[in-house]
Amino acid sequence: MDNSATTPVDRRVVEAMMPYLTEKFGNPSSVHFYGQEARAAVDRARREVAALINARPNEIVLLSGGTEANNDTVLITVMLANNEIGTVQPIAEIGTLVRELRAGGRKYLWLHTDGVQALGRMPVNVETLGCDLLSMSAHKLHAPQGVGALYVRRSVRLAPQNIGGHQERERRGGTEAVSMIVAFGTAAALAREELDARIAHMRALRARFEAGVTERISDVIFNGDTERRLPHISNVSFRFIEGEGLLINLDMQGVAVSTGSACSSGSLEPSPVIRALGRGDELARGSIRFSIGKDTTDEDIDYVLEVLPRAVENLRRLSPLYQQAIAERACTAV
Amino acid sequence: MDNSATTPVDRRVVEAMMPYLTEKFGNPSSVHFYGQEARAAVDRARREVAALINARPNEIVLLSGGTEANNDTVLITVMLANNEIGTVQPIAEIGTLVRELRAGGRKYLWLHTDGVQALGRMPVNVETLGCDLLSMSAHKLHAPQGVGALYVRRSVRLAPQNIGGHQERERRGGTEAVSMIVAFGTAAALAREELDARIAHMRALRARFEAGVTERISDVIFNGDTERRLPHISNVSFRFIEGEGLLINLDMQGVAVSTGSACSSGSLEPSPVIRALGRGDELARGSIRFSIGKDTTDEDIDYVLEVLPRAVENLRRLSPLYQQAIAERACTAV
């Protein structure tokens, strides 16, 4: 239940990358046969990644992941979809505004969006969004960790962050991670092909999950917009408990979840995202992100619905605040 | 014969990384079991990489490769061993000088060295070298492309280039490329274990190669220091021909070589490295880098020694300069 942190690598993706980990080991910059074979593989993958977001292949800069892709100094940057609660931001509207400002003379105003959580979970079309830059990460798309890409609209000129060889049309020096790039390309092709089915599957599982939680656990609040939300994330605030305690309890029973983004785990600060929703520190501390993947099953959800209410109940039994609330409610009822 | 551009991935390395491409897919920043399993794997690999260069694990920053590792603004940077001709630079002497200057009050003077070509081909010990930063790339060490590391001496503070999560002790944001890092760690352990044997093997094969070339081909010059040279590189200038033509000719017969570094291939400029040796443009244009790997065999060398003299002879037959030289020599003899 932590597919937002990373996703299992698809078996088909591993199969596609294996030749590039064994006999096909060329450096794409080499002129000879081995080099050209690697170059062709990188170019095929680039086309698949471009097709996934309706971009041109030469607008794709392949790099080490979403974080590297986000490290471009740009003027306006908005997450396409939030990684904690899944809310989809109105990028297209901002895109229209940016284009208007640009037409009005602000030539170097660019819109960047972090598409890492959204990719493979909603249609992402750079023309519809009107963004100039878009960050992508393969490991949220059932490919391995360590590869990603930045979409750079053809009108945008970026100073490279990695200076070295002439790779990626001077936009990112360094020998290409061929096997990883092949994996990313395969994952992109699969995501495009299966997108509608994956969305329907994740949405149905999440509905089953949220209905079950509502039915079996009191004092819960679902965070994030109910409509404009990625289909795989359910962020729940459980009153009277600490999210960290619940996470550990669930982990011991084989259920992996997250309190905030994986990037900020280890931090004990309550999630700024949940606080920004006006929930207050207590609810922010008691929030858990459940994130479903394309390979999650009905049985997985049912197991969580069996384990979760018991874990919440056990933790609440230890909470003085909960005991007090129960007592107060009993008095009010009397 | 192009092991300087990249090396075949070791079968044992692929075996070590496979679990991290299949069932062990956690994000090392996640608190739960899957995350901690990935974290432990990254830490094991970090220890192996540190051991290879006699550093401490917390002095190793894992990143996407040698180029990213080189992108650190530093004051003094010298290649540990040149990637075109294999000459080993006197880093230890420069290190002593830098330390003296630092003791004299220049507190922020740091020595960086690019160890990408040297690693696994000579002993690399950061204490003996006295360097403060050292770049490493896994794909020159029989691990896949797309992973590397920067050694950062504990007294050095660097501003991170990738800003995002808190990974790599705030020195490099971004989800760790777990499977790749595991591969790198395994390759580092194997390189440490087998270093002496690999060096002896490559040196013997190179001697066989150079003796064969000297015997069978006239008008050749070996570039680079004969003593202080990496054991796997033989850079040869063939008079009267263009390196590019020879490369293509050899490629058609299944022999992969390089005219300069893979990073600058495609460029038609004669190698600045060979020119700096005082060889002149003609010899620089006619130079080829042959680079041997741990898996190269006697038979491979013999095949090259069979194919190469014929290729050189065919190209020279088409060269007016060569015809003229032959004629002149004939006259002198008369």
C-alpha cells in the first residue's frame, strides 16, 4: 500500500533490460557496432517516453531520476499531482496564463511541473497541459530506480547541470544508463497501452478501501479533493493516534504504508501538506498515505481492511485523548 | 578492444543486482520493511565502494556516474590517469603540495581527481594519493551504466547539486538507484579481490599486442609514458592514415576500438591529448586507442594482430602520402 514511494518493477520491464545488462553493453557514444546498438536502444526508449506524454523525442532529456529533473532553475513550478494526497493541480489553467504573459512580452517565462506521481496514473499530455518542462521518474512507473527524464519544450533553452561529454544534445553530459533507459522506455510503452485499465482498476480498489475504512473505523477524515485526485492515493487522518505508530504496527503485519512522502520520512514534523488543508497538528500527525498499484488485488485490500481497524483500535486504547473523547461522548449521550 | 569506453557487465554483478530488480523493490527512504531492506543493500554497497579506495563509508556519495561526480566546483582537478593514453598523473605529489598550501593558511584548497579510468586497473588509495575528492564510475568496472560515486573527504563540505530529499546525508537528493548501487558494490568487491590478477593479465596481453604490432606494422608510434601507464591502454599512432577510417575498417571485422575518448567521439578534431605530446596533427589524426579488459583473451589479441596489419596496409595503399614516402625511401636506399 505504498506505491507512491516506489513501484515493483514489471517483469516485462526486467526482460527488456536484461540484454543490456549482459551481451549488449556498448557505450552509446562509441562509433562501432556495440556503440550503435546501444544508441539505437536509447533512441527507441526516448520515443516511448515521448509518446507517453505526447512530446517529440528530441524534447526528452534522459537523466537519473525525478529529483535531477526537478533541479532546473525555472520561474514557475507546480506539482502536477501532489505526492501526499494525490490532488491534481490545475496546470492547464496556469499554462494558459503563462502563455498569455509570454505573448504579452515576458519571453522567458516558463512553466515547469513535476509529473512524477501523475505519470501512469492519469493522462499526461504536454500540449493539453501547456507546460514547458515536465519531470518524470521511472521507478514510480514499474521500472527500476535511478532513471528519469525531463521534457523540455523545443523553444526552451536550458544550461546543462552535468557538464562533460556531448550526450543528450549537450543538455546532460554523462554516459547514458542504457539498461535503465531501456527499462524506462518499456515501462512507458506499457503504461500508455494499459493506462485506462490501470486507472479503472486502481479507482475501484480505492473505492473498496475507502468504503471499508468508513464502515469499520470511526473518527477518520479523508484528505484531498474527492474528484480531482489521482486514482491510487488515499490519504487518511485517524484522530487520536500518531501516524508513525500506526505505520510500524502495520509494517509488522506486512502492510507497507507511509506517513508523508518517502523523501521526508524520518522527519517528525507533521506533514505541511495536511496542515495546509486546515486540519491542525493532531490530524496531520495522525495521517497515513495508502497508495495502490496496478498489481494490487482485491485480496490485498481485504487484508488491509482486516488488519487496519484492529491496529487503530489498539493504538487508540492507549491514547488518553481518545479515552477522554469517549467519556465525553458518553456523558453527552446521557 | 574498447574497454576504456565501457566494460561488459560481470555475470556475478548481474546476479547480485537481480533481486533488487524483482522482489526487493523498496525505496530506501521508506520506514517499513521493504524500505529498510533496500537501505541495508545500499549501505553494504557503500562499504564495498569505500573499501576499494580505502575511504570511510560516509565519505562516499552515490550518484549517477562519473560525469555527475566531476560536476563539483573545485579548485584543482587532475585526472588520476588519462583516458586516451593511460598515463598516470603524479597525484600524490600534487596532494602533498596542496596539503602544504592548506597548512600554510589556504583552508579551502581542495584536490579533486577523476579516477574513472584508473579504478580496477591500478591500486587507488585516497590516503596515499592525498586527494580530497575522487570521481568513480561503475560502468568502467564491469557494472552497468548509470551509477557512480564521489569520494568526499570528511573535512570537505560541498553544496549539493541535486536538491530534493535528504538522501546521501544531504549531499545528493533523489531516490537511490538500488539495483545499480548493489551492482556497483559487487563490482567494487570483485575489483578489490581480483585487482593484482587483473593487472597482471591485462599487462601481459598488452605486451603481446604491442610486440605483435611492432613486428608486423611499420611506421607506428606508441603514445604515453611506457612506465607510468594504466595496464590496459595501448594508444598507437599509425602514420599515413586517418584513425576514423581504421576504426570503421576494424569495426566491420568485429574489432571495437576508439579514436579518442568515447565522450568526444563524433568530433573530427584531432585528439588534443596526442597533440599535447608534440606528435603533430597527422599523428594525432592517425591514433587509435586499444583498451583491454579483464575478460580479453590471448585469442582476442591474436585475432586483432591478424586483422590489424591488413587493415593498415589497405588504408595506406590508398594514401598518396604513404606512396610518396615509400618512393622517397626507395630512392634513398638507391
